[in-house]
Amino acid sequence: MHNTNDIENNSSDNNVETATLANGCFWCSEAVFQRLKGVKSILPGYAGGTVKNPSYQQVCTGKTGHAESIQIKFDPNVISFEKILDIFWHTHDPTTLNRQGNDVGTQYRSAIFYHDENQKKIAEDSKKDLSQKGIYKDTIVTEITPFTNFYVAENYHKNYYQNHSSEPYCSFVINPKIDKLFEQYRNQIKEGY
């Protein structure tokens, strides 16, 4: 089985970009994005809030301003930021404010924390395009906001799905997202998955 934090060996190791996304529970997000070709590493954590070095328990109160997030290091020669956002949009519900399924609270909000003006433009254009296509019957509420901070989550959150795939949450919440990923993005999946 793939260790999701191992760096892929290829000739473009020096060409790495960062994406920071929030789309509900970071266990789900990590499990989806770690399967993609071009993803070099991925970490679950907390972004967008005001409390420094928050704990999971603090973030769960909804008082830190942080969202459960993932930080992706990726090779743009293998997977573009546009493709990452395409997968982001289609593996969660960007129309539910501060909620993904039964996970409710500001810590589960949908957000793109852009790292530069290029990412901001790509994010805004992709959101506008998705809205104009009418794929969702409700308004997309995903925040597009400048990246300010990211705090890595506690170790027990890392590779959560890989380490606990038989637990009910994984079976009922994460498995359908992975099934959708394989159905819609099979050509983007790393070998070994």
C-alpha cells in the first residue's frame, strides 16, 4: 500500500506547487487527493483561522476560525491546479454552508485558500464556470480567500482512511467519495490504488 506522504520519485521533484483546500472532513479530503498522480505529499490540518497551533478539540468548537483542511504538494507538470480544483468541486457539495453531510460547523466549510494571484484567478474562474453550467441547483458557497496559515493536524489524523478503512465513518462517508473519484477520474489515479 502507498505511504501517502512519500515523495514520488521522478525527474521533476524541484517543480512543486502547493494547494490548500477545505471541503469537509480532512479524512475524506486526504483519502481522495492522495490517490492522484502528481500529488507529492498531502497533510491534514487547520487553515484560515486566528488561533495559532490549534488542537483538533479547539477547532471542533468552531471558535478558532479554522477549517479542517488539506495541504497538497503537487507537480503541475503531472496534475494542474485546474484539475485539482475540478476534483475538489466534484468530490464534495460546495453548496452547503458550513456543512458536509452530518459534519456541521464552520470547521467543515468549503474553501480554497489561494497561494498567489494565479491560483486566485483559476479558482474564481472555475467557480464561475461551474455556476454558469448549472451543475448544482443551489448557489456555490465555497470561499475563495488568501492563504494565511496552515497548522498540521495531530499525527492520529494522518492517513486516517488508510489506517481505519473498516470503521463505519470510512465505509459510509469516505468510500462513496473514493468510488466517485475512480468513476470520474480513473486516468488520474496513481498505480497501486
